[in-house]
Amino acid sequence: MKFEEIEAVFKSGDKKAIEEVSDKILSLNDVAMLKKLSCHFDEFRILVSNLPVENEHFQDYRHSSLMASNLLGELARGNCLCALYKTACSVPGFEENQGRIKIPSKITDRELHETT
């Protein structure tokens, strides 16, 4: 996946294609490719910010793009994928299923309703 291809999709204005390419970024399990794309984070977030609002109060076609922007932004700042968990843009189990992280152990506190 090349940034130029992503950029062309965003500039096309095709909402379905924009959502699909954003979902593709989110499902990439090639961390090296994600880091390469994160070098274009500033350009990507401008593309996302220029997307027309379809629905101000509910999730719309831009949702995947915003999540992809958060993902690339964290990587561009040198953070690992774990930083996404604080923003609710991802969950550790999903990342492990995608093959992007390995969870060595889990501690569940039923009283606090949380898992570490």
C-alpha cells in the first residue's frame, strides 16, 4: 500500500472507497508498512480533516479514517500501538488477533471491571 494510492482515493471523494482504504490501514498487520505510512501522518490528517461531514451527531463514513489517523499519529510520534487503547480506538484483543502485538499475560479485577 502506497501513500500516493491512499491520497488518490481520498481526493476522489468516493465515500465507500475512503472507508475501505481506511479499514485496510486499520487491518494491516505489517507494522513496518504502518510505520512507513506514519511518515505521511501530517498529509494524511489533512486529507481526513477535509472530508465533508455527512452526519454531525452519529458515526459516518469518516469514522474509519479518523481511527486510521489516530493509529498513524501514534506511530508517527514514536508510540507503540498500546497508546491507542487509551483513546478507545482499539482493544488489545483485536490487535493480538491481527498479529500486531502479543499479550503475554492478563490480570482481571472483577471488582473494578478491568483487565490489565
